[in-house]
Amino acid sequence: MRLKDKVAIVTGGASGFGAGIVKKFLEEGARVVIADINAEAAQTAAKAAGDMAMAHVVDVSKDESVAMLAKATLEAFGKIDILVNNAGVTHLPSALDEVSEADFDRVFSVNIKSVYLTAKHIVPHMKENGKGAILNVASTGGVSPRPRLTWYNASKGWMITATKGMAVELAPQGIRVNAINPVAGETPLLKSFMGEDTPEVRAKFLSTIPIGRFSTPEDMGNAACFLCSDEASMVTGVAMEVDGGRCI
Ligand SMILES: NC(=O)c1ccc[n+]([C@@H]2O[C@H](COP(=O)([O-])OP(=O)(O)OC[C@H]3O[C@@H](n4cnc5c(N)ncnc54)[C@H](O)[C@@H]3O)[C@@H](O)[C@H]2O)c1
């Protein structure tokens, strides 16, 4: 029960890594808001979890929507101890000069602007409480980018810099801010990174991961649990690879 009595918001919590983080947080005793744009998936996940979870439909790229998320969480659970900025999208693999402006704007608003918006609406509450833990789900692509996912990778590089800036600014207020950098993982998003899901493309991705397997939602749940728990009370500003050695 490493997160007993904590209240956590997990954006994009209805699928993939977010669902893995939600599952681990619930197992460790937290109350969790599954904050996702996919209402049906969020509600199904919350129903399965019972009283300890609540679904909330949010578009993390919209100011008013994020304001409502903070308000609804405080009304339901009274406080916010942990925020996981996990919701994210990508453009399809493509030459950097061929990605449409609409795709660029979507990646920018969901992966980048959301970190600003959740900070705007949730950090004031954490400051008031004198404590909090924020976790940004970035990517190995933000550290060691590969071709054809350039604007997605750049959004994750931004997230890592934001993590460090937020950490140093918020440390005096007792708020820790960390990131995890997952390597390619078994989630619905994987197909979008690969372009096409064939044995050849899978083998190409796997060949870059020394441990020899894709990452899983469980891997992210375990790393997120540590970084958001009081066990990590001296850890802030870290962007931790959860990547089977891919960034070495
Ligand atoms: N899967 C990978 O290989 C991989 C690797 C590195 C980093 N990541 C990052 O991990 C995070 C989770 O990815 P995943 O693979 O679990 O993806 P996923 O597509 O399985 O889940 C993403 C969730 O975010 C939700 N979402 C999308 N846009 C939203 C919005 N505007 N507002 C609220 N919710 C929204 C979706 O409905 C979905 O439930 C993302 O930030 C992604 O960039 C994924």
C-alpha cells in the first residue's frame, strides 16, 4: 500500500500505459481519477475498479476542460496528491517536411500544451497543500530521436525540459516533478509509431532494445508508482528511461 491515502489523476488513464499506471496505483491504495477523452473506455475502467476510481472525461488540450477536471477531482476526493500527464498522441511516421500542420498542431496541443494547462489548474492546489508529485510520460524519442517521428520526438524533448524546469521551480514548495521515458510499448499507440504492424517492422524496433522485448503498461505502472510515492521523496527533475537499455 505504497500510495495509501493518496489521490491521483492519470490523464489518458483509459488505455495503454495510463491504464497500467491506474492499475498499479489502485493496487497500492490510491484513489484514482481516470481522466480520458474516451468516455466509454474511462467509464468501463472506473466501473471495474469500484469506489476507489472515478472516470472523468477531459480534453487535456483545452483550458476549460482541464479546469473542470481539477474541480471535479477536488469535489469527489478533496485533494490532489499526484498528477500523471500521460495522455499523448503522435503523427504517423513521415518525412518531417510532409507532416501536416493539423497533425503538428494536434501533437503540440495534446503533448505540450496539456502540461502547461494541468500545471495552471493543479499546481496552485499542490502549492496550497505544500506537497505534490507530478509525473510526465515523455519518451526515449525525446532523448535519442530516430527519423520520421521528428515532431513527436521534439514534443517529448520539450516535456523533459519542462520536467526539469518545473522541478527546480517547485521544489521549495514541496512539489516533485519527474518524467519517465518509455521505449516502444505494447499499447494501441504502437501501431502509429511503426506505421504498419508487420513482423519485419516489429523486428526492426525490437533490434534497438537490448533487453529484447517491448515495454508494457506494467513496466510503466511500477516506475510511476516509485516516482510518485514518498519512497522517492529525494528524487526530482529526473527523466528516467524505462527502455530496456535502448538509450545507452
Ligand atoms: N506506446 C509507446 O510505444 C510509447 C512509447 C513512448 C512514449 N509513449 C507515451 O506514453 C503515453 C501513453 O501512450 P500509450 O501508448 O499508452 O497510448 P494509448 O493510445 O494506448 O493511450 C493514450 C490515451 O490517451 C487518451 N487521450 C488522447 N488524447 C487525449 C486528450 N486530448 N485528452 C485526454 N485524453 C486523451 C486516449 O483516449 C487514450 O486512452 C503517451 O504520452 C505516449 O506518447 C508511448
